[in-house]
Amino acid sequence: MEAQSRAAETARFVTGSTMRHVLVLAGTGAIGMIAVFGVDLLNLFYISLLGHRAIAAAIGFAGAVSFLQVSFCIGMTIGVGALVSRELGAGHVDVARRLATSSLAVMVASLAIVGIATIITLDWSLSLLGAEGETRRLAAGFLRITAFSLPLLAIGMGCSALLRSRGDARRAMDVTLIGAVVTAILDPLLIFALHLDLDGAAISTVVSRLALGLAGLDGVVRKHGMLAAFAPGSLAADTRQFLGIAGPAILTNLATPAGAVYVTRTMAAFGPEAVAGQATIDRITPVAFGLVYALSGAIGPIVAQNLGAGRTERVREALRDALLFMVLAVSVAWAALALGQNGIVAAFSARGVTAELVRLFCSLLAGSFLFTGALYVANAAFNNLGFPLLSTAFNWGRATLGTIPFAAWGAQYGPSGVLIGQAAGSLLFGVGAILTAFHAIDGLEHRAGPEPHRQVPVPNAPSGHSALVTLTARSGHADRRES
């Protein structure tokens, strides 16, 4: 009975409205996601006030490398969330705690290696992006300071994913929100008061990641006790399980920044103003479309818990609700960008080509996120349904076949053509991915067949009772009995 009670407490998403779960997790997750990427946006905003094009362009080149690092980290958080949520949904609380500890350890070690590799390959990577002269020197200085703080980022984001898998959306939001608060306080002090310029922005990033990690550990360890004692004997087996999901998720997530690297290099041929325009767009996008970015993390625990409980109809329902939510979120954000484009251009002191690119994005190209959002929703489904390679295939397809030929064609017409080509390539892969996701659920239902008496724990059962739901997986209907 005690085990059933613990399972009921942790498997929160196997009952109740799936749309409500999507709204709560996506809403709180978006605030956290905006906070993470808001750090970069704040850096760019304060740096733009200095009025130096070389520094603004340096942020663009450094941002392309940082995007790869953060995407690697996000890929690992997908693995943590999917693995732990699935065990919680099945009622295996002790297994979930052990896997959480092992996965977090692997994340920290992996991001430390990524940081070292960044330093070793710094000259090569910035040359590949097309950075030259003073811009290259400034970008390298920023990355040398921030690279060694990547394990702190891993702890913070990994703990946030664990809190979402546990159903504590508010605390997961708070963990990531604290990073933006620290940056908002430190940036003007370090950049302007102490005249550290870009180095000040880098130091602010390191401190914000420290705050992120400490806040995450506080929620995971002190509040929920989600980490078991480290078990070296099970580390190898746990790592194989974790990488079985995280490995393809990392490859999937690296596709987007890889495509961005190509676009940045193409933009470099048009000068620092074009790179600064691309950098501004890259930092506006995750903030404006934070709800869409957050959907991958939001529906993951819902899909994984219901899959673990055998409730495939609720998996389908969650996917439909997430898709509807994405369309509404993109429409609102697009309208806001179009109406507020003059203010955005003024806020970032954009002029010339930089202003032209920002206006093009806000008025027209932001609408392409309808298809990018469909791809994100589908990827979350693939990663949590046991088809992570489909996610990898669609994301890399978009980053290569959906980006390179289109951007190369557009480059004939200037930097605006590069952005138009990149946006056009997202349509085919977004539509194809979401249709494939629904087809994958059809296949799971067909193979599973009817499960007339599968029982799952119900959260918030009356005190002294162990509430169970007897359900039929294909129909989604449930009969409740208490024991």
C-alpha cells in the first residue's frame, strides 16, 4: 500500500485533463525557457548599448557556439525527463531515483568534456564560422570564460527536467528563472559600472549558471528527495538506458544549431551588420516563442507517464492538445512581433542591414514557426514513445536538406534571401514529422491491443485509501475503485 501511495503521488499525468497538464507545464516551462535564453538576450541588449558593431557581431559568433553547447545539454535533459517519467508512471519510484542520480552524473561529466573540447577547438570553430580580426578575438574571449561553467548548466537544467518529471512545474520554472534574474542584476554592473564590456557579460553568464545549479539541487534534493545514493555498480547499466534516449535526442538537438552555423557562415559573407542582425533574431526567437520551445519539455512527461501506464489514447490526446496550443502560441507571438517591430529595432540600436533583417523576421518570417513548432511537438512524441531515431532523422533533414539548399539559393538575393530560404525549408519537415508522430501512436495502439484491466495509481487519493484506476488502454475509459 505504501508503494502504491508513493506511485500515486508521483504519476500525476495519467489522469485529469491532458490540455490542463499541457497548459501548466508549457506555461511554467516557457517562463523557465525564456529565462535561460533571456540571459543571452539581455547580454546582447546591454552590449548593443555600447554601440560597437564588432562586439555585437562577436556575440553572434559566440552565440552560435553557445547554441551548440546548450542544445547538447537540452538533449540530455530530454533523456533524463523521459527515463525518469516513464518509471514514475509505472510506479517504480526507487528505480526512478537511482536513474535520476546516474543520469545527472553522466550529464555533468559530459558537459565538462564539451567545455574542454570548446577551448581546444576554439580557433578552428570560429574560423569555420567566418569570424575574423577583432570580432574573432572578442568572441574567443567570451567563450573561454563561459565554457568551464557548462557543468553548472547541466546541473541546473537536469534538475529542472527532474522536477518536471515529478510534476512540480512551478519549482522547475523557478530554477531556470533565477538565472535571468541574476543576469539582469549583474550585466549592467559588470558591463557599464566596471567597464568590462563583453568579458562582463561572460562573467555574468557564469554566475547565473551557478545560481541555476544551486536552485535546482535545492528543489530536487531537499524538497522532493529525487536523488538516490550514487550506485557505482549500476552506473554502466543506467548509463546505457539513459544514452539510449539521450543519445538520439542530443543528435536531434544538435541539428538546429548545426543549421544555424551554416546560416551564420553564409551571413558572414555580407559583413558584420548581417551577422549582428542574425544574432538579434536568434536571441529574440526563443524568448518570443518560449511557449513553443517549452512544449518539448512539457508534453514529454505527460506522454512518458501515460505510456508507462499503458494509456495510449491519452498519449494521442496530449499530442493533439499540444499541437493546438502551439498554433495559438505562434499566432499570438507573431502578431506581437509584427506590431512591436519598431520598438525592437530601437531597443537593440539596429540600423542598416541589421534593422532590415529584424523587420523581415518580425513581419513575415516569424510565421514559419507554425511548422517549426509542429516539428518540436513531434520530436517530443518520438523521444518519449521509443522512436528517438525518427526525431533525429527529421531534425537533421530540416537542418541539411531543409536549410542548406534553400539558404544557398536565397543568398543570391542578399542576406534577406538567406533568411527567407531557411524559413521555406521548415514547411516540409514540420508537416511530415507531425503526421508521422500520429502514425506512430496508431502503431503502438495496434500492437498493444486491448488491456481491459490495467491498473494505475491515482494522485490525490483520499487519506488512508489507495486509489487505483482500472482502464482500457485503447478506449481510454476508466473505472475507479478504492481499496
